[in-house]
Amino acid sequence: MKPKLIFDIHLDLAWNAIEFNRDQRWSQERLRRRELGQTDNPGRARSTVCFPEMRRGQVGLCVATQLARYVPYFGRLPGFASPEQAWAETQGQLAWYREMEFAGELVQIRNRAQLDAHLQRWTGAPAASAAVPPPIGYILSLEGADSMVTLKHLERSYADGLRALGPVHYGPGIYGHGTDDEGPLTARGHDLLREMERLGIILDATHLCDESFWDVMHRFSGRVWASHSNCRTLANWNRQFNDDQIKELVRRGAVIGMALDAIMMVHGWAHHRSKPQDFGLKLEKICEHIDHICQLAGSAQHVSIGTDLDGGYGTEQTPMDVDSIADVANLGGLLAARGYQPAEIEGIFHGNAVRFLREAWA
């Protein structure tokens, strides 16, 4: 079945535009040709996301990120030397989103009324048949809070449309501990949670290490989702959620976005060494992650799409049958073959995340 709409709840659009110098208005072929011979990242000339491909696949709504990490003097991860520099980077990314709005490519979604109007625009007159393609809707999210110099900066970001935030990314951060690290949130992290609750910002549990995850769950009473995370039982890395964490997210009414990064889909992936062909990896594999969450939850209401495509990688690290974000639409047939009903599939494609936002923004 072809989806009416796909809502991808995690795409690094601005980061790709600025850090990888990709004009997201270009065709996929043009983007790839421009990067032939570039060797700074394995994903060069292998991109999967651009506005034409999003429209071709009916990806008419997304959660689009800002991303910039602070790294102290002896830190080993890439990042900025001060939170102020990280803040400036996120503001450059925000400027790109504003330019794409001015160009008619994007429209920012900040509240329930805007969400409902955008859904009507896309499902009432499909983008593929419209004389003038409608803009792609985006909800602004921050991946890792290191760029929040003070809590006043969070308030400023909320005024600019920030509606979701993940406190950490990889390793240690100002506000807590992320992937491949250990420890609870810091004291500043606890202050951040209180301010997020006051403003009504959704907390993204993705990238929280186990201790920080449970610290958040015990302290934060606002809405929680996980924008791009899979199941640890099927991909044994702390980046994924174990079953107890999935059950807690379900209890909190969260949706979990299924990511198409190969390292998050299978056991034993060796970063920068493994290839999808080594595992015979195809899109079907993500159905196993979907099944696992649905079995734990007792329904299909807590699964969403959060591809993380072009999240620092390209087709060298995606399922073999995913050459473009438009290929996500093929999940419909795969899920139907497993017995999922049309309403459940539409829920996974967009309905579950839309319901979550309507409740959060009521």
C-alpha cells in the first residue's frame, strides 16, 4: 500500500545542508555527482535525502534537527570548543531553515492548528499531483543540549519554534551522558528538565545512556518520545533500547521512531568496516524491530518512522534496497505481508506520531 503521508520524526536536514554543503533542493543524482571524489566521509556521493526524494516518497512532514556538540579541551569527540560556539552553529542551522521557508520549500509547524492545516494540505491534495508542490512541514528539534548556554537560551529557542529536545548525544555532555558513556544527568540536566516541563518541550530519549535514561524517567513528567532508536535485543549496542526501556516508553505514551542506520538494525556491525551485503540487510529487517515493539506494547500504536537517513552516513550503511528516503514507502507492503492492517500501517507511517503531537499540544 502506498502511504498518504510519511512523517519522519528524525532528519538532520540543516546539518547536511551546512556541514556537508548539500543543497537539499537539488535532485539526488545532482547531489551525488557533485560529491564524486570527495573522501572526507564514507557517505559522500551516497546521499539518500533531498526535497525531491522526500516529495516522491510522500515524506511531507518531519522533525528536523539542530545539532552542535561542545567538547572540552581534552575531549576526543568532534565538536566546538565552547557552548557559545555550539549555540552559534545551531543559529546558523536555524537560519537555513528560515531561508528554506522563504523559498517555499519548508513550513515550520509549532502548534496543533498548524499541524492540522498542514495534514489537510498534504492528504487533501497529494504532493505528487499538485501543480505547485506544497512545502514540507518540519517540527524543530535539538539533538544534544550542549548549545544551551543558559536556560534563557532554551526560552529563546522555544520562541523560535523549538518543540523537542534530546539532552545528550554521544559521550559526556553538559547536561548528562549519552551513547557509549555512563552516568545520570548532571545537576544542570535536572534544571533543564524543569524548564522543559515549564515550556512544554517534548523530551527525546534517544541517545540517553541507561543511567541518564532512568534518571529522566524518574524526574521528568512531561511528554517523552524517542525519535530514532531501535531494539537492543536485535542490535546489541547501548545506542538501542532494552525491553524494560521500551516498556517504560510505552507506559509514558511515547512513540519510537524506527531508524534505518545499519549499525542500529543488526547484531555485530563493525563501524566503517561492515557492509550491508555482509548481512544480506534489507528493509524487511526493520519489520522485526517493529514487531518486537508491538509485541511488548500489545499494539502498533507506539511505532513511528525516524529514519536518521544521511545522519553522517549514506547508502554504504543503509539496507541494500534503500537507495532513497522515498523507498521507506515500501514498508507498507512488507508490513501488510506480515498481517498488519491498513490502519496500523498508516499509524506507523504518520498517524501515531501525529496523535502524539495532538495530545502534547492540546
